[in-house]
Amino acid sequence: MSGTAAQPCVVAGFSAVLLARIVDWQAAPIQRADVVTASYTIFEEDRQDASKRTPVMGHENVVLSSAELDAAVFDSLQTGDPRWTVDAQGYNFRFQPSAAATPPFPVAGRAYLVLLRLTPLVGDDLPAQWRLVAV
């Protein structure tokens, strides 16, 4: 396959539904009972140097509540959701950062990086990330 994939987009000032298939360090899909805590930070990336990042106000080291984790982590892979276009296996994590207090992706034309850290019951933290452009 040649070329590059289109960067996922989000409408500036709004939120986005983040989907992922998260596996443990043995490559098994995680389940809710496997996850003790989870937190995320959304960064605005520098236009000239993507390694330079600024946390978005209100979205730095946000800890998900137990209820949010219950809703975000599935015990089986979810298939049949038209938003999941990666493969036929499905996803086991779905989360939407709140835009109630401050928008997670506030400025059109900017790139954002969402970093998620899941702390499992056993083993090292599990990372996930999404890169989006606000339009």
C-alpha cells in the first residue's frame, strides 16, 4: 500500500469518540477487571515540531472515574460498530473526553495527541494514543 492515511479529524470545540483495541503485555485483550485506574492527557502539538506539546487546559492528567471505566472498557471485542474501520476483530475501549467544562480540541487547524494510561491489576501500565486534527 502506498501513500499516507488521512489524519482523523474532530470539529474544533467539540469532543470525539476514541476507540481502541487494548491488549496486555501478553497480547491478550484487556477486560474491565484487569484495569485498576486510567488517566488521560490531551496535548496540542506545536505546528513546527510535533515533539513539543502543550497540555490542553482541563484535560491534563484526568483520572477516569470507576463509572467511566465501567462504560469505557468492554469484556469482549465490540464488532459491528461502523465507527471501527481498522479490522473485523473489533475494539474493547471506547471513551469520549468531556467538553462540558473546557473543549478537548479547542482550536481549528491544530493537531492534538491524546495519551491514555491504563494501570492494570498486574504488570506495567498500558499506553494508548490517538492523534487528531481539529477542523
